[in-house]
Amino acid sequence: MTFKIAIIGAGSIGFTKKLVSDILCVPEFAEVEIALTDNNPHNLDMAKQIIERLVATNNLPTKITATTDRRRAFDGAKYVMNCVRIGGLEAYAGDVNIPLKYGIDQCVGDTICAGGIMYGQRTMPAMLDFCKDMREVAHQDLLHLNYANPMAMNTWACLDHGKVNTVGLCHGVQNGWRQIAKALGIANHEELDIICSGINHQTWYIGLNHKGRNIGKDELVAAFEKHPQFSDQEKVRIDVLKRFGFYSTESNGHLSEYLPWYRKRPDEITKWISLEDWIHGETGGYLRYCTENRNWFEQDFPMFLEAAGKSLKTYKRTDEHASHILEALETGRTYRGHFNVKNGGVIKNLPEDCIIESPGYVDRFGINMIEGIELPLGCAATCMASVNVQRMSVEAAVTGDVDLLKLAVLHDPLVGAISTPEEVWQMVDEMLVAQAAWLPQYAHAIPAAKERMKNPKVKTREWAGAARQHVRSVEEMRSAKPTSVANVGHALGTKLMG
């Protein structure tokens, strides 16, 4: 098989290496072409060196190219994998730090909430430019595999406005699946059958079955509450499980910022989170994590290049969906996963036009979703609150409608629990001004926002948040985990296109 795969945002070095390693584990794919592209030449060169080392070590005929010209990378590509972060860590810092001035404390800020909405405003116009290039130069049967957050908004924009066949991919379902199995004492998580459905980052395990036995709420609550780690690390998820009856895919930190109940009072936040690791709810935790690991990778690149020189015989293929989807489409070997697609009636009690994440099967005929799912009412209601924000955010990003953007932020569950309309209007103005370089659709509105910010109506405060941790130096990182490169590789999967 000699088809072409393009990876845009390939400067997300660790994640790119993971995707390519997974692909090369499929015997039929040894002779494919992998075209790496990124607008950061330095990161792109590092990614190319690592992937070429991987291919050379394993004596594979795989063709590797790298270019900053994305149209060249897309030319003839049958698959495009999208891993971009528009604005890089500079813009991402604004997603976290500006809302803090208005009392909005986020752990991640990449899906909804103030940070996720603005992240989407930067990303969607770029995604539509990518789609235009894909339509013009890529293979006529192109499949666009989107890993870029905010997942639902970006996938929605690509399908409705980019007119490109797109599926959104995430690993939240797999991570939660493994965690539930561990809590239940099941050694091999694949022995635990699951049905998980909802929207990205708010997917719900509505069916759990182990060797023919259904596992209900009470058993699951008991398992998590007695677990020595999860009982402390997952307080929000356990509380939601108790009240809703179903466990959510996302980490404690992620879930806490999608809901209006757990992060709205600074003195309450620390009761619901753990500072053992960033993912459990730390203020700006993901920003710190990505910053630390970018710095470490930059300084210790030779070590990571050396680590790429290992045989794939020792590599365990991951459960990232991308390689498994390609294998199913190209070979006919069926794959079951959870995919972000247009609803169209798959989940009966969510809107037809929204992007859902739900089970499906892949074979030579494409991605085939399991239809007729009905979410429990509480789960559906929580998803609907986010869907409404996503819909407004997509429309605002495509049209440059500032008023609609502000309404989207106003309707966000956590923002609405904390901020007044006047605070939201000013916060959005401040974020528009700070991120103007990445917001071409709002160029007409930036001058007026700058004028308003000269005489702000709302007082803000310089606040680190309820649970901010300092960014560790490379030396501190080495000391904390001297032999580990895995975490750095994961973090670099989000240090994406600048």
C-alpha cells in the first residue's frame, strides 16, 4: 500500500511520533508516504529527525517528507491528521490568565469555558483554510482525522463550513475505560465491555458489563471510594457519578470546568481537586505541564532523538484511534471505537446538527455509527448546555460576529455561574485585543475593543487562582523524573502549531 498520509501540526513532536509508530505497526503500511508539515521550521525539523530515525532503525521503506508548505504536504494525501494548536503556548496562556482576572479558574481551558471558546475562535478560521487546501489538492476520497481541540467546535466547523469529510478523535474514552477497570480490580480493561456516549469530554459510560454481568452505580461508587488513589484524585467525578448515576470520561480537572458547580467559589475549589498531578484540577495545570515539558524537550532534544532509535518490535501499539481507523478502511479488518461525528439521530435526545462522541465500527465501507442511543436525562441536559455554547461559538468564529461570541461566553456554564454580563463583555474585549494576531475574522472589531479597554468599566484583580503551582525548571523536572520521557512526549502532543 502506497497511499499518502499528511500530518499537520507535526511539530507536536511526541504525539507525531506516537501516531507514526502506531501506523508503522500495521504491516501493510510499511511503504506509505508520511508528509509532515508545520509552520514552525524548528519544531518541524526536530520531528523529521525523530521520525527518520525511527524509520531507519527499523529498516522500513516508508517515505518521510517535511515541508512548511501545507498544500505540498496535502497534495494527493488520502488522509490528513490534524494536531494543531493555533497561537501555541503564548495564546494559550491568555486563555487561562485573562479569565483569572475575572474570577474564572480553569484547569485546562481547551474545550469550552472562556479559554476553550477563545481557543476555538483562533483555530476554526485556520481549520477552514486547511479544508480549502484539502478540497483543492488532496485525494478525492480524503478523510480528515482531527485531533485538535476544541474537538466538537473544530469538527463541526470542518463538516459544515469546510465541507471536508472529517472525524474527530480523542482518547478520553480509552483513558476512562482503563481507570474504571482498575478501580474494579479488572486486570485487562478489554474484558470490561463499555457503551460510552455523549459529546467530546462529556461522554458517559452508560453501559458497563464484565463477563456477562452488568455493573451498576452502587458497585462503581463503592469501587472508586475505596480506591487509595482515585478516591482522592477524582472527587468531582465521583460526586457526579453519585448524583447522575453514570461516570464521565474526563479527568477531575477537565470535568470540573465544564460544570457550573465545582469551581465557582475559590474557597470551595480546593475541596474538589487534588494537587498530586495537574490533571486533577490544578489552576492552569495543563498550561504549566505543557510549558515545563516543552522547555525540557528543547534542552534535552538529543536524548529524545536517541530514544527514537529503538526497534518497533519492542513498541506496544497504542489505542489512539487513527492507525486503527486507517487499518480498517484499507484492509477491511473491523475496528470498534468512539468517534466524534455529526449526530444525525445517532443520539436521539441530542440535536441532529451537533457533534457527538459515540461508539461506531470501521471497515472498508467507512465509519458506521451505532444509532438509536438515548442518554439519561441528566447526562443529556449537561451535554445540551455545552452544545448550545458550541453552536454559538462555531457561528461566531465563522462570521466574526462579536456579539454572538460574547453571548456564547455568557452562556458557558462555569462563566455564567461566576460572571455578570458586564464582566463577560469586558473579558471578551480584553481577550480579543490580546489575541488579535490570531483572530483575522475579528479585525473589524479589535479597534473598538481597544478603545473600550482604555476605560474599563469592571474592576479586575491580579490573581493566581485557587490552586496555582509554579512552573518547574528543567533541572527540577530531571530531578522529579530523571528516567521518564513518556510524559514529555505526551505533553509535546499538545505543543502544536504556532
